[in-house]
Amino acid sequence: MSTFGSHRAVSSSFALFLLAIAAPAFAQENGPPQDLGSPPPFVAKGAFHRVTLPSGSQEFNELLQRGAIVWGEDYGSFTLLYVDARRAGGIPLMVNRGAQIVDEMTLVPFDG
């Protein structure tokens, strides 16, 4: 007994079902998904932002040459900077060059 009409319809429906399940698995053969500069969880209003850069980053020198760094603190494996985004060329440019916006450091939770 078939609910789709004929046995041939059942087998082709089953084949389409298998293909639909297998397609995402084949798409993942090129490695894990890559972060394409997803927006940070919080970006402060205004032009000044807290940014981290990996140690030895070329972006640090570029920000320094543009006069975009207000202050910075070297923590060894990364550098925390307070940056004028206008002089840096904007937030998207900084993020595309490896900077991570960490403005959420300015938030203070009041949980009781």
C-alpha cells in the first residue's frame, strides 16, 4: 500500500528526501564556516571605541600612523586600544583588518 500513489513515486520521493539531507553535508566539505566580520555584540555610540589587536598586528602600526590611537595597553598576546574610528577609516575597515571591537567592556551589569 502506498500513500503517494505508486511505488515509483514513493522511491523518487525517498530519493529526493535523501538528497535534501545529504546536500548540507556535502556543502561542509570545504572546512568549517569562517567568520566574515560578523558585527560585535555591542558598539558604543560615537567615534571612540575599544579595540583589541593580536600581538604583532600590522593594523597597530597603521592606526598609529593615522593618529587614531588615543591610548593603548599591551597585554602580551593582544593589545587593548582606545581608537578614534574616524581617523582609523571606520569600524568596518578596522574589523576587516583583524581588529575586534570590545566596547562591551564599558558596560556594567547591575544584577542585584
